[in-house]
Amino acid sequence: MKGIIVDLGINNIQSLQHKVARLGVQVEVAERATEIGRADFILLPGVGHFGEAMSRLRDRKIIETLENRVLSDSVPILGICLGMQLFSQVSQEGDVTGLGWIQAKTINLNSENKIIRIPHIGWARIKPVISGENLLLKDIEEKKRFYFVHSYHVKCEDSRDIVSTSVYEDVEFVSCIRKNNIYGTQFHPEKSHRDGMKVVWNFLHCAGLV
Amino acid sequence: MIKSGGLWKGIQFRKHKYVGDPQNALRVFSEKMVDELVMLDIEATQENRGPDIDLIKRVANECYMPFAFGGGVKTVEDVGRVLRSGAEKVVIGTATVENPALIEQSANVYGRQSIVASIDYKQDLLGRKRVYIYSGKKRTKMDPLALAVEMEQRGAGEILVTSIMNEGSGKGLDIEFLKSVTQKVEIPVIGSGGVATIEDIVEGIEKSELSAVAVGSLVTFSGPHRSVLINYPTMPWLEE
């Protein structure tokens, strides 16, 4: 069982790799299509600008490979923070199209007719949605908090994709998603203590990898 | 009623001498589920070397919570290196006085939420407060309150204010001064220096209107028992 962390060249991937390896699962960092083509599961972390990240995906010519693995071969993928946003159809950040794998738009936290301080940076709870797939949040108590750093959020048009929501300054946003083999967390599980890594573990488990 | 909008606890980790692995201490802090770690390499600026990238990467590997790193950050490239190595935020101390433009340059590139301006101060016999740089070794003529205001204007995301006199004393925070800072700036202020009890933390939040309190005195690697201070009752209590 081999996993791949997609490296967009933006931030420290090695620490995520180290932490996943600690769960007992082998995972490598990759930026080339050939390596991604062999992955049994994929992690797509991300910090920074949506437009920039999409450019890099295109420059590295890995979008097609990703689509083959994820959409055709049903390889499980976990998008983290910006990674989850990249699954959406379009983002206000740069007015750029995303991968379009889920029916959703990435919009600014500010656009709900409220002026709030962004980015949202800090710890918040997540509230599981009854109709969503909750195995990603198995054994996570509701009062647990997770670490968020973001100015944009994913507005899902298909509520079946929503696993949990969270609140920041009265704005409710989606914090976890799942559509078939596509999973995402808006928070950083690798910076959310044990419960964060439990979510990663749950992803691996849901995907039949552990 | 605690203002819990951004209640945030950090540990100030003053590294006096790198005598080996920080892994163990980090593990203890992780166990205690601290919200955020602040790591300051106090020798870097004096030794005129940049941030210890290897150390940051190793901390990033072991740290299951966000952390801020400071010490020897002088240029925008330094800031970038620290962030790319896995720290969430960069703490800038001496440069706030010697090269304040660094704050706005860094904020413009990396966003102000990544930049924490750190101000250490002491009060002299005449009661005047003065900013100290180079890890408290060099006295400047700057007033810490004025510097705090300037830092906000230049784009710092947060300000870490440390009373050198109180630090390690266990006599509590400099409540009055910290309150004067929070009243003058709109960005989060983290108070540090003198915390010995939970009540000190509460006092800082309630009386000085701090967004967060940094705790930890001089933690040495051989004394992880000091982290007992960090064993706060966490959430249930903080909700009140």
C-alpha cells in the first residue's frame, strides 16, 4: 500500500509525510505524474493561493493523472485546507476554475453579507451533519477542536457531500466533505493534535487502507 | 467571562543552549494539547546567524499543533524560509527596531497573520519603559507602547509583549501596561512574563484584555516537569 502526497512546492510537505508515516502507513512525496499514477491513495495538502495552486498542478501536468486515478480508478484522495478547495468548480480567489470534482464553489468567508476579520485562524469545533457520511469523524467527540487557517470556504451545492460544518464569527461553513472516494478537511488535521491524526486515520480506514 | 474569540495559549521556549533533542519537551507539550507553541532561538540574533531551518523542520515533524518561530529573522527571505519549513508564524524581535520595514515587506508577501512582532521591555528607575533588543541585552530609547502602535501600522498580525522584569519571577503579568497596549491597538496582543498560575492567565485576559497569554518561563530540556504549569483545565473551565 503506497500513498502519495502531491507536492505543489508551496510549503513543508515533509512534516505531513512524517506524521502519516507515524500512523504506520507508507507515503511518499511526489510531484510527477508517473509517481502519482502508481498511488494507492493520495493526499493533497495546500496552503496559499488557489490560482497559484491550480497553475502548479497544470505546470506539473498532473491533472490528467489525478483525474484518472481519482475519478476512473476510484483511488481515495484526502484534500487538506486549500487541497479541499481545489476539488471545487471555481474559486473567487483569482477567479479560477478548480478541478471540478464536487459541485461547489470556493468563496470568501466575507461574502455572506458580513464583514468579518479574515483569515479565520484558530481552533474551532466541527459539527457533523446527519445526512453526511460520518465515518471520517468516527470516534471524534463533538467538543473537539481543530485548527483552521483560511480566508475562503467551500460552498457545497450538493448537501450529501457535506460531512461537517463549523462556525466562524457567525458564518457557518463546510469543514469536512466526502463524495465517494473524495474526502476533504478545511482544517489542518496534522496540526490538530491527536484528533486531527485520528481523522487522517479514519480516512485511511474508510478507504480500506488500514 | 473570558473573551474566547481567540483564546490561545502558547509556550515560550527560550533556548539557552541547544544541548540535544527538543523532541522530548515537544512531546510533553503535545501531550498537554497546547493550542500553540512559540519557539524563540535567543542566540541567533546575537550570533548573527539566520533562523535554524533544520530545527524548524524537526519541530514541524513532531509538533501536532501550530507553532511560531523566532530568532535571527532579519530579511524577507528569512521569513519565507521559516514559513516554508513548517512554522505557521514568524516572530520578529530585534528587527522591529533595527529594520521595521521588514514587518511590512513580510506582511505584504506572506500575509499579516504570519507575522508576530515581539517587544521586550524593562522599566528604569525613573519609571520609564524602554524596549530591549538582542534578547534583552541591548537597551534602546524606544517606548514599547509607541513601538506596538508602529508595528500594527506596519502590518504585524499580532504583538507579543514581554516584561523582562516579570519574566521568571512568578509575580504575574504587568497588567496595567498590557492593558495600555490592548487599548491602543486593534490586533491581538499576547502578554508574557511573570505567569505562574491559572489566575495570572485569567487576570491577563480579563483585566488587560489580552487575546492570549504566553506561559512557560525558562523551560529547559531536563525539566519537563515544568510543563505541569501547562496542564490547565482546558476547555470545560475556559468556557465559563
